[in-house]
Amino acid sequence: MKTRKIGVLKLHWKILLIIMPIAALFIALCIGRISISPSEVFDTIMSKFSSDYEVSQIMYKTIWTIRMPRILLAILVGAGLSCAGCAFQSLFANPLATPDTLGVASGSSFGAALGILLGLGMVGMQLTSLAFGAVAVFLTWLSGSGKGRGLGSIVLSGIMIGSLFTALVSLVKFVADDESQLPSITYWLMGGLDKANYTSLLFGAPAIIVGIVIMFLLRWRMNLLPLSDDEAKASGVNIRLLRIIIIICATAITASCISLCGQVGWVGLLIPHMCRMAFGGNHLSIIPASISFGAVFMIVVDTIARTATAAEIPVSILTAIVGAPFFIFLMRRNGRWQI
């Protein structure tokens, strides 16, 4: 199958990319242990802003307290990880690059596991997760950058630092209490959106939103990321500064996502590839497409996770079950890995 090249998104695609996450959010609000009709969902949403709509307290709590923050978190995580994955794949010219390329996911996971071990609350755990995610990226940059070293050295350093923090996570699990702390750490590392609330969103969402907005505004410059320094200089763009900005944004997004819901794999790898196959390699198209499709993908996966069985399925299990076979299918259809 030949890749369809589109330089700039056409109007109908721009409209569709905006409508899809909104439609997915509305449908997901209807689905759950308690099925709610679309008209009831609409009335409950409007009751928040107008006294003309009256709904029961159970309905209001189900929509606004339980489902809405969870779906909003799914939108943020899906959009953020997809955008970060797209940026890293272009930055390192590597189709297998993911948001964890620089070790941020392993560092953030260690910070969260340490927070659980120390008995910190949700906010404290988020803080330690963000802090150690930043530490992991700093160590990666410190060990991999330098005169005469390319991006390949940074990737190798990221692998090593990621392995180091993965070992530290194992150490924390080894010393954790078997009855209380270890199950919490293990379940959290599997990824899940069940603890979503407005307080955690208020704390973690700004970094994700700011990172996405910056990369969206710089999306036309991101086409220069795979170029060499000399080629980029000819275009008049400070490629080193651009790379630093993209790395900071992608790191902040990834660390914030992990601090909110644990490790969620495959989103940052699968969605950007789908968008490249559909829209070509122009970041003017694939960045907004990755944001939209990533949000929809996470809403769908999380809805399945909370409704498919009596016990909630960890999100990372479903993303791997869906992502791995579909990614192989895309690779076979396309005939080659593409950046």
C-alpha cells in the first residue's frame, strides 16, 4: 500500500480531527456499569452550567465526578504520548523511538514507586515521579551529549539510564511490604486511569497541555529535526535550540502522564505511525492528527478497560494487546518502516 502524501490537512480533515475526540468523549460518558442515554448525558452536562436542566444526584455524580475526570485524563494522556512519540521519532530519525527513549518513563516510574514506598499521598507521589523523570533525562543528556557526539549517543545513554532506573524500581519492589505496598506498586506500574480526579488533573494537566501547545505551534519547524546541523543552518533555524525545546516538551508530557496514570505503552509508538501512513511525513499534518487520534485511542481503550469485565483491566495490558498485532499489520502493509 502506498503512503498517501498530504502536505497540509484539508478542511474536512481539520473539522474531523476536532469532532472525533468530542464525539468519543460523549459516547464514553454513556457507557459504564450504569448505562446512560445520550439525552441524559446532555442534560447532565448542561445542568452544570444552567439551572434549566434538572437531573438526579446519582446521575450528576456518575457523569461529573466519576466518568468526566477519567475521560479527560484519557484525552490528555493519549494526545500527549502520541505527540511526544511523534516528536522523538522525528528527532532521532528512528521509527522505534518512543516517549521513553531518554529514560523518562523509567525515572518517573521509580519516583512513583518510591513515593508509594515512603507513604506519600497522591500529590507527593506525582511530585517524586515528575522529579525523577527530569533527573533521568538530565543524566541521559549529561552522559550522551558532548562535542563530537551525535543523537545516537543520547539514545544509547537513554537506554542505559532507563535500565538503571528499571533496576531501581525492582529494588523498591523488593524492599516493599508484601501485603500493602508491593501490590500498590505493581498495579500502578501496569497503568490505569481509575484514580483520576480533578485535583490530580489540576496538578498534572498543565505540563501536558503546555507541551502539546508548544509542539503544535512549532510543528512546521519540526520537519527540520531529521536534518543534519549544516542542512538545518541553511534554513535559518537554530536546530540545537529547537531540539532542546522539543526534548523538554516531550519529557514534561511523558513524565506528567506517567505521574498521573502509570506506564502506558504503545500509544506513542503506534499512533504516530498510523498518522504518517495516512497523512505523510509533514508535521503540519501529523502533529494535529497524532493529538486527535491519540486522544480517541485512549478513550476507546480506557472504556474497554473499565467495562469489559467485572474487574478493571490495566490499560497497559490492553494497549499492548491491541497495539502489537496492529503495529505488525501496519508494517506488513506498508512494506517498510517509515519516518
